[in-house]
Amino acid sequence: MSHAEEGKSAPSHSSHSETSAGHSGRKIRVRVKRQDNPNALPYWQEFEVPYQPGHNVLSLLMELRKNPVDISGKRACPIVYDSGCLESVCGACSMVVNGKARQGCTALVDQLEQPITLEPMNKFPVVRDLAVDRSRMFENLKRVKAWVEIDGSHDLGPGPRQNPAEVRERYVMSTCMTCGVCLQVCPQFAIDNNFVGAQTINQVRLFNSHPTGEYQSDERLDAVMGNGGVEDCGNAQNCVKACPKSIPLHESIASVGRQATVRAFKKFVGL
Amino acid sequence: MTATSAAEASSGGCALSSADKSFLLRRLHSLTGIVPLGGFLLFHFFENASARRGPEAFNETVEKIASMPYLMVAEWALLLLPLIFHSVYGIYITRASRPVVAQYTHCRNIAYILQRVSGIVAFFYIAYHVVSTRFWALFVAGREITFQDMATKLSVPWVFALYIVGVLSVVYHFSNGLWSFSITWGLVRSDVGQKRLACVSMAICAVLSVVGIDILSAFVFKQSILSAFGI
């Protein structure tokens, strides 16, 4: 969902930002890589925003929308970006901040070197400015059946009892918000190849370790044992370093690798 | 690339089909790196270490290996074929790699890049090495290679330098390959296990590097470097 849309009239200045600018006179300098449409060439634009304590990149972008004028004084189109929860749960505001892929909402301006550079993630097709099309991840989730099949025409009864220790282990994996950061930093994942990446592989592990979800584990494994599956991982482990939810993605990849080994062996001997 | 083709790649390109052979080829690539190629590397170091005991000992080892039964079949089917597959497929899959260096300088990412660089260096080195020794012996000289042949070759400084770079690349590629092999096949899963294995693989890399250079030195100097220290 794009929060800043073309043609939307924005107030030139809010009284709040005027007063705080008057207080300090400090400015936050930000460079944004812009792209008008999926086929247009990208270009850079530089802006200045009056300093306010506690800004994050998203609140900075919101501030910019109020008065989108670049440093040369030229009126610019409001910057388009995705955002949702504003608290690092939805994953929508993933972008490249000062060269690192992360969420805009957790990128605190006071901790960033200026000028702050904002770029869209380049491993996904750009929709406009900082907004990218992340649907590849959702397609992959569908392919690996990243869900627990509980629907039936009759009451299926309660699920099996679960070991609390295993539930805790799975909880971490389930915190994935499909933000795409692990894929943006992956040297094996590219816009023009078909590697599924850590995000999908982690979901395979999550649902294969679920007592009801494991009924579909063979189908999930067959899906990630195809072209662009788990084998395309190169073990650079940038994913686990960059994951904003600290999911042990390298363990998930090794775990799915082990399941694939067993599955391949069983298929080979006809089990 | 245009965004339309990118959108196509992102929506239609992720064809995960179980009928695909890439899983099998990848696993075969991973396996051949350890068996037989890694195994042969260790054997090769072991046999060549006889050079430390002088020309006679080395030549004797060469003769002994040359008289091994089924040698021709073993060399072509168990060494050359896996070697060609491992290197050609390795280079093929490396083409898809887009290393991210600047922002991620942690050791696993560096190891990932080095694995690919060392693989390519090793490919050219091994090609040169096999042609100039084994193929030379088989098709040009018509006799087994001797200590003196190797000593003459290695006395040329750039050849010696090439051998050192080549041996170090092969050793690193094998040692780090042990680590990624274990993860690919799922032998090691946990974070702690992966970290410990990384330490072990780098220790193996260090030991084999020293042994490799020591063996090379045995051909060039009167005594190998380590034996000069009584090791």
C-alpha cells in the first residue's frame, strides 16, 4: 500500500515542524533514489528536513510528504514508499538505508550517517520510488504450501499436544514478516533467477516441524528440491546477519538440507 | 532489464518442479568435491610427501602407483570425469552468483566469495598441472614423471609461485568445501555446530597449506622447509 500518492495535495508545512525547525535550525539531509514508474530510469533527489529528535526513516518520509521540495527549491513529486505497522512487524517498509537493507521504521535518524541515502531494494521489481513488488515471496510461499491444512468438511478435532520447547523454537521461525531483507542481501538471489531464498526455506522448516503441518512435508520438500530450491544456497549467510527478526535462517537452511537428503534417499530406494 | 521482464521473472520464473535435475546435479557437485576429489587431494599430498625423503623415495612412490591395478580406469573414471564435472558445473553455477561485499564483511560472506574465487583459480591451476605432469607423462614423454622433472619445473620462479597459489587455492576450496558440504547435506545443523565446524575446516586448511608448501619446497631446496626444523 503506497502512502504517498501522486496528486495528493499535502500541506506545505505543519505548525509542529516549523516550531521545531525554529528551535534548532538543524536539518536532516536525505538522498532518495527515485523511479517514476517500473520502466523509467532511476534518478537521485536530495532533500532537507528540519531536525526533530526521535525521527526514523518513515517519519522522515512522512515529514517530506508535507512539503516535497528538493534542496534546489524545486517542487518534487511526493516520495512513494510502502509501510504498514510502523513497528517492525509487517515488513512492508523494507528498503536500502545507507547501503543496508532494513526496515525504514526501525532505522533511527539519530543513529544514521548523513546524508541518509534511501534506495528501493533492487532484488525486487520497483513499482515506484521506494515501493517494490514483493509478490515473488508470496508466490513461493504458495508453492511450498506454507500453511497448516486444517480445513475439512467435518470437525477434525483438536490438534496434537505439542512440546513447549519445540513450540518456542518454531515461534522464532514464525516471526518472519516476509520483508525481503534476507533476499536483498543474498548473493544467490537475483531479480532474474528463480532461487527461493532463506525466507521460503525457513517456512518449509517451520511447517514441516509442526505436528499437523508435517502431513504436507513431502510436498514442501519436493517443491524446494526443484530448480531454484534449497540447493541454490551458497552459504554466504548474509541472510541470518541481516534478518531483522533474528531468525536462525542458516539453521533452517541446514535443516531443510537434511530433510532433502533423507527425502532424496527415500525416493531413490523407493521408500 | 526492464521491469516487465523482471515482473515476469518474479512471477513466472520461480518454477519449482520436482522433475528438475538441478537438485541431483547440485548434490553430485557437492559430493564429488569430497569423494573422490577431496579424498584424492589427501592421497596426493600423502604420496608426494615422499619427496621429502629425496629423489629416490619419490621416484619409487611414482613407480609403485604406476603399477597399481586398474590404474587407467581409476584415473579416468574416478578422477578425471568427476574433476571435469565438478569444475565445469561449478563454474556454471558460479555465473549466477552476485557477491555482496561492501556491506557484509563477516567471515562467512568472505568465505563464500573466496570459495568461488579459489575454485576458479584451482580450475586453471589443476588444468595446467594435470596437462604438464600426467598428460605430459602419458602422451609426450611416454614415461613416468620423476623428481628431477618436477625440480626443474619448480626451479622457475613463476612456476613455483603458480604452484603455491594453486595449492593454497585447492586447499582452501577443499577445506571450506567440507564446511558447506556438511550444511548442504544437513550433517551439521545448529549455529554452534556450524561455527565449530568452521573452526575445524580452517584448521584443516592451515595444516594442509603448510604441508602443501613443505612438499613443494622439497623439490626446490635440498631439504623441505619443515624437515630443516626436524619436523
